[in-house]
Amino acid sequence: MIPQSFIQELLARVDIVDVIERYVPLKREGTNHVARCPFHNEKSPSFKVSQPKQIYKCFGCGASGNAIGFLMTYNGLEFVEAVRLLAGQVGVQVPEEPWRGGRGGSRPGSAGPEPDAIARLHEYLREATRFYREQLRTSPQAIDYLRRRGLNGETAARFGIGYAPSGWQNLAQVFDDYASAELATAGLVVDGESGRRFDFFRNRIMFPILDQRGMIVGFGARVIDPQDQPKYLNSRESPLFDKGRELYNLFGARRAIREAGRVLVVEGYMDVVALAQHGIGYAVAALGTATTAQHVHKLLRQADDVVFAFDGDAAGRRAAWRALENSLGQLVDGKNLSFLFLPQGDDPDSFVRREGREAFESLYAGALPLSGFLVKELGARGDLASSEGRARLVRDAGPLIAQMTGAPVLARMIRRRIAELSGLQDAELEGLWPAAGGRGVQSAGAVAQAVRPAAAPMAASQSSMRPRRRAAPSLARNVLQCLLSNPALAGRVECPEQADRDPEWRAVLAVVSFVLGQSAELRAAGVLQAFAGTEHEALLREVDADAPDWDDVAQVEEQLDGANRQVREQLRRAEAMKLAQAGSLASMTPEMRDALRELLRRS
């Protein structure tokens, strides 16, 4: 393992501007550097690199991180590989600390607030991945299976594919403490009803699943023996793994997605791997579940064009419809979602192996845009030649279009198409359908009162498109912004009473404690890295994304001083309330009355 203290020292030593300029031309703009984002297509620069903070962030796609994170995302590297690359660029050697899972105790080299348990879970999965890859090299059966599926050794190595051998306790030779509860938490072992423990994955091809930081969080596993069931088996939910949020190969595909300008969503791991071997590296897959709203949100941050590829049978169309339903609330005008149905009997794996890359990509021309797929599927549910069929179309379309709050222009265009097919006026539909976010179509008796002039909906849509004024940050977030801008101010932070009861103030306490415990000077990059994987990570990244670009240290100090004054004022008011509630003035001692007058005067 790489000691956390070394990672902090490395981040303090490198200059993120020098690191990124190796790959992206930067232009100085005040205290920052800007460029067109390397992670999505854009015409004007929204990618900003902060030299004082040593972090980057894109205000277009939301990508952000430090020098290590940039190398991971840009080059498709795992965390450890990115650390080694960065260390090599500045000419330092990466120290390694031996660690074997299951012995308990603290994580060696840990210098930050990342829970030891989370670090151990990651290490368990890395150790298991190494074991499975070693087993693949020595298993003729597994190698023969992959060859029959058309995979070569280079592709298997690229995706870290391995093999979980037959047998019940193979991982006992990997982990010193096979009985560790954390091995079960990581999803590597299970305890049977008899109390006997055994490996969760057996006689399966193993596909490591990486999160957006390039960390292994679980596995997908496919059977070799057709008699085994189920065909695909995913890791169980864990503190690291949520299959409703993760997408297979999203981390590895980022560069190809950026270059292609699209992301292709398929149904299986083998589809992703086969497509990549044939030059289509921008494919990802849901993890044995329907595409969720969280999946779509992630995908739309990666590319403006998202193509869902499904088998052409009835099951494929049902899966496509579920993906559509879960996409509606995530849609944004200007983004394109489309649905590609393969020829009957084909999946992406079989088609690309038989026909090749060019033939597969030519299928995109026949993909249905989301609007077309929605209208086509709803229209097929009834006979549009009858009034009843058209009424059903209107009934079914209303709740779906109401979910498209982020894409008012597209929603209006679909509504016009529904009006054409139903024979109703646009204003009549406006009266029948609920406002965005409603639950269903209004009753027929409400139609007369609901009809409004056709111009009114457009005004509402235009209003919804106006940017909303960002709410002022809370006091705790303001303090966090100051700390991320200048961690050296940690010793000057004042916190309210019972701060540990509030999630945002708990984050303040954690950052202050961490910074004060470090011997070397820190910048925002080091703080954010230290809190990766903790309960405070998401909040800190939100706070950093919203932080203003203060020109100098004096401005940050002024902000923190103002926040401290507010904290002291809150304390005074709380003390005044306590004294006022203690009883009547007559029952107070002279000292209590003087203290109350002073507190009330200041309040």
C-alpha cells in the first residue's frame, strides 16, 4: 500500500498547472488558468485550474479533482497507477508498505480521516482482483472460454478480467484472517446456514467494477458452465458498491467517450468488452439492473449523446422502456438520448464479432430519439383511429411529460406531437395535463376550467428556463469555503455549541482536526484527497464547486472573521435566552442580571 502521508507530500510537491499542461493547453486568467474541457465537447472554455488550491473543475460537465484525479480520468488509470505516474513526473520513488488484509488494527500509513474500514475493504478487493487474474493465467478452462468468446489476452488484461476457481475456500490462501467480518462486508465470502464460510464467487469469469475514481468497488461474474445459475452474478451491496449508481467501464471509457462525443449503454459485461476489442471503447453497462435515474445523470455528464442499445426482442423493448421512464427526470434540453434495437437474435457482442465496428456504428442511423420512441410506444398501446385509443394516448403521455422539468423545450415539442395524434388543441392538453411534477391526468370534468390560451405555457416554460439565483451558503459552508481556500486558517475557526450534531459543522470539525494534525502545509487538493471515501466527501466537493475565487489571503481571512463573529453572536443570543428562561429578574443574582443586560445589549 502507498502511505497516505506520501500522497499528501506528493500533492504538495507538484504544481497542477504543470501536470495538466502536459495534456491540455492552458491560458492564464487572473489567478486561475482556463481551457476547453478535455472531458466533454464544448466551444467556449469552462475548464478552470486553480493554482492556489491545486484543483481543477469544469463548470460545464462538473468534472473536478486534484492532479491525481486528473491523471486517472484523462488517462483511464487506477488510483495507484496515477500516483506512480505523478511521482515519476517529479522524479520521486513511491514507497510501499506491506499489508495483508484481515489482521485488524489501523491502516498502515493512514494520515487522514478516511475510515480504516473503508480502506481495508478497498484493499480486500484489490487483493482479490490480483488473485483472480493469477488464476486466469493458470486455468486452461477459463482461457479456452474467453478465446471461444473472441477475447484476446490484451483485452483481458486491459479490463483486469480474472477467474474465480472452483472450490469453496480459495480465498483462504489470500487473506490471513478468512474469518474476518469485513471479508463478508466486501462481498467476497458468505456464511452458510450451517455456519461454514465459503467464497461467494466460484468457477466464474471475474470482471472488476471500478467507481469514478478508478477504485475497485465490486465484481461482475459470468458462469463458464451453462448448468450454473445465475448466468451473471454481481457483488452484493456494500459500503463501496451500489449497483443502482455504478456503471461497468464508465471509468475506463471516459477518454473514448470524450473523443467520440457519445456514450453507448449496453446490457452485459461481455458486450462492453467485445465492443472495446473491436475499437468501440465508449460502451458501458448497467450492473444487472434496469438503467436508473442515477445512471442517466452520470451519463449525461459524460456526453451530450447517449445511445441505449437493446436486443430487438420483447424483453429488450421492455428494458428500453424502463430506461426511458428513468431518464425523463434527468433530461436537459440540448442533450440527446436515443434507443437502438439490434436485429432479432443479436446482441452487441455477437453482432460486432460477426460484422465488425463499421457495421455496428452504422446502426446508429436507425436509432430512435427518445421523443420518437416515447410517442411510438404510447401510440402502439391503442387504436389511434378510435376516440378511445386517442384518449388512452393522452392519458398515458401526460404523467411522463410532466417529469421532463429539465427539458421544457423538448417537452413542449412532444406535447405538440401528442396533440396532433389525438386531434386536440395544444391548449386543451394543457388543461388536461398536470403541471410538471403532477401525478396524473385531470378528470374530464375539469377540462373546461383548465383550458388556457396557447401562449401561456410557453411563458411558463421560458420562466422555468431562467437561471435561478444561487442561495447563499450556510454559515458552516462559508467556513468550509474559507478552509478549502486556505487550510492554514484552521486554527482560527470558531464553532457553535453542539456543532457535532449538525452534518455540515461535523465536516468543519473534521477538516479542522485533520489540518491541525498535519506537520506540512496543505492546500485544497490535499484536504479533498484526504476525505475521499468518507461521509464528508460529497459535501466538501459541493462546497468547493460553489466557492468564490477570492483574490488574496486577506479576503479569505475577512470572510472567516465575519463567520466567527456570527458564531459568537449566536452563542451570546443562546446564553441570553438561557438566562431569560431561568426565572424572573427578581430571582436572579445581581451578577446574572448584569450578564443578561450585557448580552441583550450586544444582541
